[in-house]
Amino acid sequence: MKRGILYLPKNTFFKYLFGFLAIIIFNYSCKDKSLAEYEDEEFNVIEFEPISVYKTIKTPVYAHYMPWFQTPELSGYWGNHWTMANKNPEEFINGQRSIASHYYPLIGPYDSNDEYYLEYALICMKLSGIDGILIDFYGQSQFNDYPQLLVASNAVIEMCEKVGLDFAIVYEDRTIKSILDQGYGNKVDLAKEDLLYIEKNYFSKSHYINIDNKPILLNFGPITLTSNEDLENAFSEIKTDFYFFPLAYHPQYYNLNTIVDGVYSWVGEAQSDDFYNYGKQFDYLGGSGIFEFREFYEEGGWDETGQSDILPRDGNLLRETLEKSIASGVDFIQLITWNDWGEGTAIEPSVEYQFEPLSIIQEFIGVPFKKEDLDLPITLYFMRKEYKNNTLINKKLDQVFYYLVSLQTENAKEILDDL
């Protein structure tokens, strides 16, 4: 008897086939989901406290920080420090967005409110031996873009605490003139509101910069409060005893004879022996280090500063200005700047200079880290962006963050290499 061939009606065959495939797909998806959930539950982030970096140079080194960048991703628009009057970052030239700068951030244009950017920037600073930031501060008023800048300032202050960096305020009293020009308030009362906000929200923080146990307040000017009486009245309601630092030579310009504790240098004074000799008359002195100055204002359709370009000379400008500050016995050094892309002073990693400025700072300050270590925060940043919706990977990246702020760079590298 011949064996019969099993015959299934055509409809029945496809029913079995589809049923079989459905079972395989269901089992596979369940297995995959269970594994993801299992891994997600099993990876526990260990939060390490930030650790201070060992340095051979003991003078505090701070970076001047601009909180004024916006992108459509977070803020809904391109801020004017990326566009100035005539640039459109939606356009690309040779693969780069068209921005208002001679240079291009290594990570591309970013938003000052982006927590991933703040992680990256502050960890780069930390691994370079930079002790903290001096924030260009535009007050607490509701005029112009000042509310957005305040939010961004507070965001970087919060991240400073997580990373283990200090901060202080560089007050821009020029904002007062802008408000007055719109017909509101008087200059002393407007300044009081800003200064009381600074005292209430910043002076008492454990990571606010102090000298001899008193908070410092820098002023980028004065520009509007241009008399000793103006400043005395503006300070009259501040209960905290603090040290006040206007820009170099401004005490003489405006006869500020009772309220100045020290001065600090900016671009024009960074290389000047005259500044350091002049500064000896004050109790405290802030020096500076600068890598380059090459503003974009004319090309960007804005008014120029009048400052001539200052070339980096293969990094020797930065080396020389840092050495001059140390030799002059300053109380702190301000790096000009972390991220003023419009003036071409940024030491933040760029396409053109890569990590060169930070490598020079690492070597000068004498930290146990090298350029290769700076690859870690930039890798962290790009992975945050790529996997922003992946809970498991972001837990691992959280662990990388805690390893980096606690200076466990090898452990951080191991996780990043495995991802």
C-alpha cells in the first residue's frame, strides 16, 4: 500500500502557516521585551560625589561663560548669537551650519539650556583643571531676552554643583540702560532688584566663589552705574559683605573711591604689564588668559568693538598671558572666554582648534589628565543625543557622568567603549 501524501486544502495550509509565524513573532517579541526589562532593572546607577582635580598651580582658574545661545530643538528658534544680523543656521556650507562666527563648535551649534551640553562643557572644564565659571549675567528683569538668559544661567549653576565646579556672577549693568531706553524705572532701583536677586539666590550657595570667606561680584563695566554714589545706593540694601570687582581702569574713569575691592583684566589688558602694575593699588586682583580674539561683528552685520584681532601664535598667546598672571601674584585667573563665538575668544573645543586651548591649560595648570581624556565628555554628549529615548543606555550614560565627575575616567571609558 502506497503511503498517501498529506493534502491540506489551500485555505487550511495558510491558516497553519500564519498561525505558526504569529507564534514565533510573539515568542520572540516577548523574549526581547523581557530581556530589555530585565537589563533595565538590573543596571543600577551608583552616584559618586564630585572630586576636586589635583593641580600643581594653586591659583584658581575660572572660565568666563556666556549663557546666551538658543536652538530650535529646545528654545524654538535660533538665537541672535548664532545668527547676528545676517546668518541663517538652517543653511549649510561645506557640511556646517551658517553661524555668526569665524569658528565652529566641535559639537555644532547648541542651546545653553541643553543639559547634555552643560554636562559636556563642565566636564571638559573639570578635566582641564578649570575650577569654575564666571557667568555673564543679565539680571532678573522681564525685558528683552533677559528671562531666557536667567533660565540658562540658573541651569548652568545647577550643573556646576553636580559636576563639582564653582561659579560667580559678572554683572552686566548695561542691561539697565536698555530698560531705561524703553521708558521704565530708574537705574539705581533696577540695579537694586538685580543685586538683591544675586544675594538671595547665589551668594549663600556652597559653590559660589569666595575670596577670604566673602563672595565676589564682578561687574562688566560699570556701563550705566557710573558714579560712586550710584553704586553705593545700589549696594545699600545688600546685607551680605562681598568684594566688588569692576573692569580695569574703571575706578579711575568714574572716581569709584569707596566701593572697589579689586579689579580684573579683559582682552585689552591681558598682555599688559601696565595693568598688573596698576592693579597693585587694590587689595585683590584678577588676571586673565586668552587664546585669541577675532570678532565676527562686522561680517555679521553688528557694530564692531574696535578691538584689533589678536592672533593665537600657535597657542603662545595663551601660555604667555597665563604665565604673566601667575607671575603677577593674582588672586584668580579668568579665561577669556569659554564660549564667546562671536568675538572669536572661545576655548571650548572647535572644529578648527580641536582641544588645543584646553590641552595648553591642562599642561599649564598641571592636572593628571590629557587631551585623550577630553574625548570622554564629547563621546558622552553624542551618545546622549543619539540614544536620548533609550532608558537603559541613558542609565549607563548616567553612570559615565558620575564616573567622570568623580575622576574615574577609566571606568567611564570602559562603559562608553562597550556601548
